[in-house]
Amino acid sequence: MIMRMELPKNKTLNLNKMFSGIEFANPWMLLLLILLPSIGIWYYVKRNQQHPVFNLSSTHPLHSFPKSIRQRLIILLPVLRMLCIGFIIIALARPQTKSSSQDVSVEGIDIAMALDISGSMLAEDFKPNRLEAAKKLTQKFIESRPNDRMGLVVFSGEAFTQCPLTTDHAVLLNLFQSIKMGMIDDGTALGDGLATAVNRLRYSIAKSKVIILLTDGINNAGSIDPRTAAEIANMYKIRIYTIGVGTLGKAPYPFQTPFGTQYQTIDVQIDEGLLKGIANSTGGEYYRATNNKALEEIFNKIDKLEKSKITVSEYSRKSEKYFLLLLIALSLFTLELLLRETWLNPLP
């Protein structure tokens, strides 16, 4: 009875696909595989020469003695040795996954986030406070736009780049975790924050370049006037979207005292006229966020910005695959050595 086994249609065996991603760093080493048949012949001749020779008038009586399993499997020793040599030769050819690079056009824009980390961002009219709410919603915004290049600038009394423009959003999101109040001198240097963000974008070749400025105060520090920074941004065709963060009226603020954290209400002071002027002069818009929900809605509106095509280069690294082959070769050699010295020992 002949049994036929069929593979499922959705799981067909495709060897070409299995090895399509493999290439060899030293392909000329594979030519040594041609020597394996010669090695096999050499083993066969050598084995026959090692057997003692008896002069008999007839070998007919010996035909009645059947061969034992041990005699039949003695051929395994040279087979294992040749397989071991074969795997070593393939390992020396250094198989590795194919390295590839390609330029992919995707829809995206370049965005620089300018985040205020001054002391007033600890006010708790947002939950848990303005800074943490802004960080959380900004991270969500970044995750929703995987094709954009994004960077991060933080400012208070001065400004610095926390992360340059990148498509590696995992790195950018990780850097968000380390942002906290007190990293730099306190204050609100709106002009310095804007100028630093402009500097990140001025060499960008994207058709759409955007700065999202998020602050809760008035300009009271820094060496650059915010309006001057906005004019420079407009010169480089960078749109600025400004977001004023803070409730209307007063907000609870935690103060550290010898008796623990004490809360006081402070006036919410946002220079809306300045923020509106900055946004309008660059073709952007000004938004006022009074709570977490309003801030989330603002980010959703900005998320609907126009997109332009940018080119992203994708690379994949080479990965060496010879280690497994060497491990198999070592296993075969060990098995052959054990069998030769024990059960398949040719000596009586």
C-alpha cells in the first residue's frame, strides 16, 4: 500500500523562500565541498586495506554468517566525519542574512516640539500637573504620527535640544521620560525656546515644517525676543502652533514647606497676545488648553495638518549564521568519536 502525504495548501514547503535571505561572505569556500566525494573514496579504500587478509580455498562457508547490526552501521563513522567536514566548510563560507537598504517615500512632515518646563508647569489644574499632562499627550501625539521626523526642545530660563529631528520615535519617547522641572534654571525664555526649535528645522528639506510651542507663562527670561524668533521662523517657512496651558483664573500650586507640601492658589498668567501674534505671523494658530481634555483635542486638530512626501532610508544589518553550523559540526564529530571508541569500535 502506497501512502501519499500532502502538505496543507497554506503551508507548502518552499525551500527557495527559506534560503532567499541568505548570502555568503566567502562563497569560494563552498568549492571545497567538491572534495567530499574524494574523501569518501579515500575512506573506503583505507577501510579495505585495514582488514587482515586470509588465504582460503573457498569463501562459500562464510556466506552463511549474517552481518550483525554493528557491522552494517560501521559505515556511519566515515559518513559522520564527512558531514562534519561539510558543515565546517559551509561555516567557513560565513552564511549571513542579506543586508539591504532602500529609500522609501512616505507621507510626513518635520515637527519640533518646544516644551516649557518652568516651575509653574507643576500647577495642578491639569492632572496630575501641567507638565506631566503635556508629556503624556505629546507622547501620544508622537505615536500617532510614525512617518514624521520629530525633535524635542525644552526651555525654562534657557533652552536646549533634548532630541534632534529623528524618525526613531522609540528614542524620542524614551528621552521624554527624563524630562522634569529643575533640569535648567527657572524662568520662561519663549524666544530662546523658539530660536532653538527653528535652528533644528532650518536645514530641513521637508515641504512642511512645524513648531509646536507649549507654555503656561509669559516671556521673562532669555536673550532672544519671541517676535524676532518668529520672524526667523517665517523666513525659513516654518509654521508655529502655540498652545497656552492653564485654566482660567487661578490654579492650585504645590509649595514645599518644612511641614510638607502645602497648596496655594496662584494667578494663571499667559501672554495670549504674544502667542497669537507668533502663530499668526507664521501661518499657524493659537490654542488655549484649560484642562486635559482640551489639550488632547488641540493635539488632535494639529494631527490633521497637511503632509508632504519625505524620503527615509531603511537599513538592515547583516547577521552571521555560521555559529549554528559549527555547533552541528562539533556535535557530529563528538558523536562519531564516541561511536568509534565504544559500540562501533572496529577492533575486537
